[in-house]
Amino acid sequence: MAEPVDGPSKEPSAPWGKLKGLAGKPALPDNWRLVAGSAVLGLVVAAGAVFAAGPWDNGQRTAERVRAADAGRTGDAGHRSPATGPGEPAPAPSAAAVLVALGTGRAPAPAGAAPALTKALDRLVASHALGTRTAAVVVDTTTGEQIYAHGAGAAMTPASTVKIATTVAALSALGPDHRIETTVRASPDLRTVTLVGGGDPTLDEAGLRALARATAGALRDRKVKRVALTYDTSAYTGPARHPIGPNDNIAPVSALMIRAGRLDKSDHGPAPRSADPAADAARAFAGYLADDGVTTTGEPRSHRAPARAATLATHRSAPLSALVERTLTLSDNDLAEALARQTAMEAGLPAGFAGARSAVTARLKALGMPVTGTRFADGSGLDRDDRVSASLLAGLLARAADPARPELRPVLTGLPVAGFSGTLDGRYGEKSGGAGLVRAKTGTLTGVNALAGTVVDTRGRLLAFAFLTSGTTAPGDAEKALDALATALATGTR
């Protein structure tokens, strides 16, 4: 027998009422709604088609220029239909011919959900395609009012929508300008150099080569041409393997790796992974040093950098704001785990699964979020033991829309755009009323489908929503049912 959930509610029913810190705030200015709201308001299309690489000239950041990969339905890799072919993005559905921006001088939108919309949501939530258990929450981000709820506080498996919690926690702890450092340190006698990983899975061959070049230059300045090479992964603790075991969706979690341990030329999506990404990175670094005239003796070995070691060179990742956007747009599991550990490191906790769980929970609690019943077994959502509520996810999105929290804005700008980018580029067809309007993070595990994001409704309100399901048997049908829910918010009862 399916576990029962709360019935649908027409009135705010969250145990914590309106979102703390949001209720009573003045309405968001219209120009803010244009920025933080649905991407379609920044995607006015003149005459031509908009292609599947997504909108790139209207406030979208670099992360949204890249297509998301999809191979199979293991973990969160199966959010969209298969691509038409490598290197040849198919045209995405064109946006509506006329997209009217939110006007100025409007009267405040009435509170709550219109009865007709509530009835429509009730009907859609009851769809058999959504499995045996469904939770749904919709929040007006301006007022913090929860305008629709169904099983709002139920702790459910979120799949990859847990990345919303991971990224909010990281931004809250570290700020959008934080960069992850990979360094090279030399022993006092200059006989040994150590490649020290800081937890940046986006480090690539070009970045590692530049780091080697700078290191070689520093050694030449000191008249050193031959060194022993070690590598240090001590920034992370605990097991390297994710509980799901070896899987193309995630590499061993290491503080040192090149392109997340990928063994092919891909830069996102499922791929064969290195069994020891740190050792592979160190061997590549040794080769780059040799190219620049510095010989290394023997094979690189794992060893912590000496306490009195001097830094020779440093590579810094892209800002955390860009890393967060990539995490959400492409559903990057390796990067999500890295951000969870960065949050733990900032809190002075061990940077493993347990420390990340404690740090993320503490950060969200400090933001006033309802964390009772939550469990962050990992940062990516691949672990089926993760538990969050729809109230928490919608609340986090509303908090990211709060003008008083600009540091959280990349959570909104990183959400895939329906029919245009990331893990939503193959969903919402040309005739869908939600294409270009809905921005949302997807979630997919066997029997679990989820969608959480934002949309501007017909009243001009920026709404945050979260829809969680379990017991689904047909992933494609479940995705269509979730997309219908989000579309109903965008179009009302039309």
C-alpha cells in the first residue's frame, strides 16, 4: 500500500508559514522580475529560430551555452530525449512571436492561487503518471506566500533536484566570487614538488599545462631542473567512491582530477571514468613539466605537502557563481560533490560525505529553511537515501530570489530553460506553453522524477515551485506530467 501524503491545500499550509525574511517585503521591481524570472522574458526572438545551444545574448551566462549530455537513465543522466547527433544541435522550438515584457505601474497581483488554477493543479497532481506518491509546493517569491501545497512537508527522494540545496549552501558559505585553488608547493630543499588538489573537478589539461609551465619557470629561476613529484589529495577525507559504486555518472570523489576523471573527450554527461583520477593528473603534470625542461624522478607518489613547503604556482577555478550555474544547467554530479565538500571545508568540517551533510544542513538552517526530516546523503542526488521536502526546495528558490540575498542569484540563473538549454533542452515541445517560460532543475532516478524551478505567471508574479514524485514506472510519461504542472503555472488555465 502506498504511503499516504497530505491532501491538496488551497491555503498556505507550510508548518513554518510564510518564508522567513520574505513576508512583508515590498513587491519586487519589474526590472528584477525580468532578470530573476523566467528566461523567456529575456529571450525575445526576432524572426529566426533559436537553436538548442540556448539563448546566449540576453542575460544568460556561459554555463547555459553548453548542451547537456544524455546517455541512458542511470542516475540523473536521463533527463531529456536523446540528441539528434553529435555536434549537430537540432533547432529548439521558437519562442512565441510576441513576448510581452512585464509592464510598469501595475496594481499588485492578488494573493493566492486563482480557484481555476488550483483546480487544474489538483487534477494534474493526481495523474497516474506521477507514480504512487507526489508532493507539490508553489510559492510567490515576492510575498513568501505558499499558494499551493500537496504533501508539502513530506520527506522524499529528490534525485538531482538536491543540487539546489547543495548550491545554495555553497554560495551562502563561500560567496559567488570564491575560486577553488590547485597549487604546486616545493619542499625547503627544492628536491620535491607537490601538486596539491583543492577540489576543482573542472581543472582541465590546458589549466594543468599552464600550472606546470609556471612551476617550471619558478624552478628554473632557482636553478632547479630535476625534482621528485608527489601529489596531495588530503583536502578531502572519507571514501572516494560514491555509495552507488563505479558509475559513468560520477568519478571517484578526489581533491585532484582532470576533467572529473573523464577518459574520453567529453566535458559533461556520462563518460568512462578513471579509477584513480589523482594519480592520472599527477602523471600528466609530470609530462607537462618535462615539456618545459624539468625532469621528474620516478613515478609520482601520493604524499602530503611538507608543512613548510613554499607555493610555486597556483591555478584558480572559475568563480563559484559560474560553477554553480554549470552544476545546475548540466546536472554536473562531480561538481555538485565538490561544492558540498567546499562548504564543509569552509565550516572546518572533514570534507567527506558526512562532513558535507552536516555543513549543508547547517547552512540551510542558518538561512531559516525547514530542515526537519532532511538528509543530505550526498551533494549530487545520486544517493537514494537523500530526503528533502517540496517545501524546502521551493523555499530555497524563493530565498535565491530575495533581493536581500544577491549572492544566491546564480541558483536562479543556472536553472535550465524549458526547451532551450541544459537538461530541459529536449523537453517542452514547440507547442508547449511552458517553452522558454519555465526554468527548472530536473531529477531522475529509477522510479523517481522531480522538477523544481521558477516561472512568471500570468499575473506577473515570480513563482517558485517544487514537484517530487516516487513510484513512477514510465519516466517519459512522468516528465510530461511534471512539465504540464509547470506549464499550468506559466499559462494559468489557458
